[in-house]
Amino acid sequence: MPIERLRVPPPLMRRRLPSGRGATTQPNVTGDGDARLTGKFWVLVVLTGVATGLFGVLMMLILFSVQHLAFGTPLSGEGTLSSVEAASGWHRLLPVLIGGVVAGPAWFLLRKFTPGAKSEVDDVLWTGVGRLSFRRSLGTSVISEVVIGLGASLGREAAPKLMGAVSGNVLAEWARLTPAQRRLLVACGGGAGLAAVYNVPLGGALFTAEILVGAINLPTMLPAVVCSAVATSTAWIFLPQHPTYVDIPQYAFALRLLVWALVAGVVIGLASAGYVRLIGHVSHLQATGRRALIAPLIAFAILGLLALAYPQLYGNGKGMAHDAFLGSGTLTLLLALAVLKPAVTLLCLGSGASGGLFTPVMSTGAVAGGFLGLAWNHLWPGSPVGAYAIIGAAAMIGASMQAPLAAVTLILELTHSGFALMVPILIATALATAVTRWIDGYSIYTARLAPEPLSG
């Protein structure tokens, strides 16, 4: 007879049902493990959610204010691509050049005066005990949002993710939590940061569980869901309650989409494996020392020149993804963006700039899906290009994060569309993730980890 698992802490009702079986027969309702979900821990989960939401608001205020000063965009952050497209050549080029001038010295000085300080959420969770430097993290986050607002091709979510994790770290240290509890609280804050700025509470919770913790079970999902929900609702004091990508049609399912998903999943999986490999090499070879003073200016200048013809390359790629979801773009334009967006993102990373990769990678998947869908329509016409873009975005981000469940949920929450496309989305995402895992297995997060210190 197998040994029965015991719940720790035990449930209030000790008496079993007439079957005599224990509730712990279901694996995910067993004890909390090393990270005990005590009353004190739950209070800290809520406080972390509030702090994360407020930091998310602060980071977006910085980003939108910089975009407003640089391109005249509304302080709400809406319509950034339209403002960039309307700008004259010099008006479009000058902000990103200023970003290059500012970024190099700013990051150089920050790294010089915070030597050895930790500000990488994934690194401290997977290889350490979850301790982050508040000063280094805040400095990195502010500089990141400023240069992204000026046009750098990086994701805006890295800063709120980092500051959410730092919030959990500070509260855990203050409350003297155990190392396991601290790691879980830091992970909850990290996922909640993503949730707050993109209005994706369930996606943020799954990001915590599937990526940062690596376990989708009740003791992980419960605090992750609560923290993301609190952070998202707190951020509503400034950020909108509508989806990040508005007015996306409810695309209908068709057999041609299902067949296309079988092909596109493999193609996108191959592309993702190559892209992630390049991210790893560029991150390892990025400019350091005094080279980092001038490298961002060179990288951002190249980006600015390319953006004279393709303004969609500026920022995290939200505008180009939105257009793809709406079905806009020619075959030539979509192909150009699918090639150039990863190139300029790698260029920014190689210069030593810090920022996220979630939206740049997702937008690449959207335009790649749109391109492949337009080509497919010549063979089997009938479905809108936007439907292919949604499927492509989910597949690319799922493969690149090595987290298919979080990817699908995030796409659905970001667009409030795609529910009728669920089967082709799942097939394309599963295939792409499996192909990338079969080829290599790195993600956009593991590929950027710092080298292991030499032993001895």
C-alpha cells in the first residue's frame, strides 16, 4: 500500500469523506512544501502586489512622459506609432540619438557604482536565493524606460517585472521569511509586474508559475494569482482597464487555419531556436567597460536610420504587432519587419542596453505569422491576415519563452480575441515550442544568463 501524503498545514476539517480516501490523492492539493503559505506570507503577497502595481505605474509614467516629449504622443501612451510616423526625418532620428548619448554613460556609471549588485530576476531565482539590489534595480529600470521611450528596440516589461521582484525581495527580508518563501514572493512580484503594465492578471500568474518557478501547482498558483490580480487592479489608478491591443476582430475558425498551423508551428519553432541562440551569443559578447560608453550611440544611430523607412522598428514593437493583428501590411512590409525587428533588438542588446524581450519577440511572431498567412492565402484563400498574426505571435512567444501555456493565455488577454482560434493557436504553439526544445531548449531568459563563476 503506498505511503499517503500529509497536508502541511492540515485542513480545518480533519474527518474524511465516506470513501476513506484522503484529499491528498490529487497531487496539487498536497502540502505547501518548503514555502509555507502562512498568514504572514499572504499579507506580504498582497503588499507585494500593491507595491508592484505602483511601481508599474511609475515605470509607465516615465515611459509615456519621455515618448510625449520626444514624439508628441499622448501621455496615455496610445498612438505612439502614429506619432512617430508623422514626425519628420530629423524629428524621428534625433530622440534615438539622444538615447544613445544618454544610455552609454548612464549604464556605465550605474554598473561602476554598484559592483557585484544583482538586478537580474531570472538569475537570482534560478541560481540563487532571490536577493536583488534595490538601488541597482531601480537605476536599471529607470534608464531602460527612458531609452525605450526614446526609441530603443527593447521591451517595456523588464522594468516593472524587476521592480515587482524587488518589492517581494524587500518585504521578504523585512519579514524574515525563509529562503523558499522569499524566492516564491520574488517570483510572484516579477510575474505581477508583467501583469500590471499589460493588464494580463492570469498571464502574469502563469508567467510566475511556468517560467519563474517552473511548477504549476496549487501552492504556487494561489499566491501568483492573488499577487497579479492585486498588482493589476492597483495599476488601474493610471493604466487603462481595456486590453493592450484594442479593437481586434473576433476571427472565425476555418480548416485552412488548422492546416496552416501545422506548417507554421514548425517554421516558427526553427526561427525561434535561431533567434534565441543569437540572443545568447549577443548577450555574452555585449559591450562592456569603456566600449559601453559609445556602443549604444552607434547601435541606436543604425536603428534610427532604419526607422526613417520603417518607423515600426522603434520601441517594443507594440505598434507593428497591433497593425498585424488588425490585418494590415503587405507581403514585402511584413517580411521586412520580421527580419529587421530581431536585427535591431539584437543590436540594442549587444550595445549593453537593458530591457525586455517579450514584446519584441511577440511582435516578430505577429508579423512573421502575417507574412506566412498572406503567402498561404495565395494557395488557400479565405482567412484574414490578422488571424494568422495572432497564431504566429502565440507560437513565437511560446517557443521563445519555452512556456506554451503562459504564451497562449497572454495572447488571449492582450487582444481579447482568438478564442475561436484556440485549436490552431494551441497546435502552432505546441509544435513551435517542441521544435525549439528539440533543437536547443534555451529560452529568451536562460540565453541571457551571465556565465557561471569559475570554481576554485
